[in-house]
Amino acid sequence: MPVGRGKLARMDAPRPIAQPVTQPIAAIATPPGRGGVGIVRVSGNDIAALIEGIAGRTLPPRIATRVTFRDAQGAPIDTGLALHFPGPHSYTGESVVEWQGHGGPAVMRLLLARCIELGARLAEPGEFTKRAFLNGKLDLAQAESVADVIDASTTAAVRAAARSLTGEFSAEVHALRDALIELRMYTEATLDFPEEDVEFLREGDVLARVAAIRERLSVILARSRRGAILRDGLAVVLVGAPNVGKSSLLNRLVGDEAAIVTPIPGTTRDTIERPIELAGIPLTIIDTAGLRETTDTVEALGIARTRAAIARADLALVLTDARDPREPRADTPLAGELQAALPRIIVRNKCDLAGTAAHVDRRDDGVVEAWVSALTGEGIAALEAQMLRIAGAEHATEDVFLARERQVSALAAAAAHLSMAGEHAAIRPPAIELFAEELRAAQQALSTVTGEFTADDLLGEIFSRFCIGK
């Protein structure tokens, strides 16, 4: 067993954490514009002189202290509160001071300039949180969730991001990693005794252990994928021939007169996008120009934009007129405009004029049809439920992690390596060395989620998207 531990130590040395720079950083931490309160935040290993230069005295730790902020000549800049958090017991792990003054742009600029005079430099976007990561105060998943909490557009997204911020997501990933490490130590020790490969599989119940890890990972991956829907939302495109009620349906879903509605075919010449929230899921509803052959140059440009909107959509609502005598396949000419993998719902609009009650059917080919009236609102609630179900988002607000694309990709990569590991262990004789390599790759993929293995250029990409001052 000690042999295995040694091999793991050599193979899995974590990414070296960069030593934090010593120069303090400073930034205005409140949004631009006027407000009741404005905050300038400073972080650094040694900021005692900076605090003395502005407050004129030392500050007690973690106590809001009323002070006068002064310039280099001792003249007052503002009066407000100062909060000092000596390192390492702070957000960044360094000493942090927050100057909380009146929230005018001019006074904030003067206060920031005074910090720069005293040796700080302007912080880069996300640099406070980056220092928190480098100093071990947050792992990478938690650090990214800071930005997700700020950017969340729905209450459900805030709650999901908070689960990651408090470490729930990281704890799940670490539990998987620990299970992999335990299995890898057993495997590495066995590599020293190749003649006992089969006994290794039988006595260690290795296949069952791999299956258990894969099952646990699949649950986390599903929760993360649903969380990605919460974070990024869904683009829902309305597609159909002219005058079938696309703009009326947009207005009904949005709850506003977002699009002009007339009986004249071809009224909509351009795409119209409106955001809505549906069961906690952010959606972008895209109304489009009607699809038909035309010699009108302007209308043709609108149709080209319709096809571009279809190409980036997550879900298509294909509208037809419920009174169309070609039912039940009035939508067939439109099918060629959609990618085969694009989820869709056939919306039979104007069911009130067709004398048909609103309802939902499933055709023989598995496609869902929703009979609605955009004018009266009949069937809209059932349509919305189908939109969430078809897009796989009907449970997206329940117990999910607000994952990013790179995190979902890393989890999926770990799942793929575990699948290959199972295949190597199942053959006779088992390919133990290949099995061990796939376990190692799976562990490394998991470690990129929380930042144990992360390229420095990726860190730059991640934190560059943060707000300045966070």
C-alpha cells in the first residue's frame, strides 16, 4: 500500500499555487453612478501605512469605525465608515480595508486616487476573488459562483449559485475525488503484483466500486446541466408561415405588447427578442418573420434573420393555424427549416376560431402538439409546461448547482474516463494499467472543477469576466 501512495504523490502533485503579489490593490466596489453609499476596497499583505495615511490612525479589526478620509495635505475628502479585516481572516486572505463613504462619483474617485498615492494599484477585474482563490479562501468553483450570484437574473438562479458559493457543489466533487483516490491507491498497489490482477478485481469488488462512482457522478452531472439552464437560460424561437399568430403568441408569453399585430401577412420584418422568466428559468422569446417565398428585399432579409435565430435556438415553437385544412400536417413544410436535433413543439394556434378546445396531444412520431389561442390565452399554461418539459428544464430549479460550461465539460470528461475504466476492468485478463490511467484522468478532470489542476491562462480567462472591485 505505501507503494501506491508514493506513485499517487508523484503523479498527482497539485498545480502550484502562485505566491500572492505584495502590492495592495484598490477599486471602487459599488456600481457606477450616484448612490447613498459608495465603497472603495483595498487588499494587500501590508496596508498599515495606507490606512494611517487616509484615516490618520490605526483601525480596530472588524469594527465599523467612523473616520474622516483625508488627502495628502490632511484636508478632508469625505466622512464615513472604515472596516479593517486583518489577514488572513478576510475575504482575500490578505489584510482588507473598506472605505464606506457617500456614493458620489467624484468623492469615490478622490478616495481611490488617494489609495493609489499611498502605494496601491488599480485592481484588475475579479482580482479580489482571484487572490481569495490563490490564498485558499475559496476553491475555483466557489470563486466562479461569486460572479454567478452577482449576475443571476432570477431568484432560482441566485439560490443555485448560493449552493455553490457555500461549498455544496465542491463538497460533492471532493467526495467523488476521494472515492477515486481510495480506488486508485488500491489499484496502484496491485500494479506491483500483476499476477494477482484477477484476484484484485474479485476481492476489491472493483467493478461495483466504479459503477457506484459513475452513478454518483451522473447525479451531480445532471444537477449541473440543469443548473447550466438556470445560468444561461433558453432561447425559444417562434417559427411559422406569415399570419399564424407568432407575434400574438410573443405578446401573450411576454405579457406585453412587444410586437405589432395586424391581419396583414408579413407584418414582422425582423426578429424581436424579449426576456421572460418561466418557473424560475430565464427564457428569451424570439419572434421571427414568417417563412415563405418572397421577392420583397426587406422581407427576404427578415427571413434570413429567422433562419439565423433558428440556428442558435434551444427550442422551437412551430406555429400553424388550427383552421388550416391541411391538418394534421400543416407544419410539414416548416420541418425542413429546423435542425433534426432541435427540440420542438407544434403549436396549433387560433383553436378558438377553429372551434376546438385547448389541449395537448402527442403524435405518432412523438412530437407534441399544443392547441392554444394566443388571443384569449386558452392553453397557454399547458404550452408553457410543455416548453419546460421538452427543454429538460421542468425540474431545473430544484436542488441544482449553477454550473458553468467548463464545469459541466469537466464532469462529462470524468464520466467518460470512468466508462473507459470500467471497460478495461471488465476484459479478461483485465488491463489494470489502462484502468489505472483512466482513473487518474477522471480524478484530474474532477480536480479542474475546484481548481486543484487549473492552467494559469484559464484562471486569467475566468477572472477577467468578473466585476472590477470583486
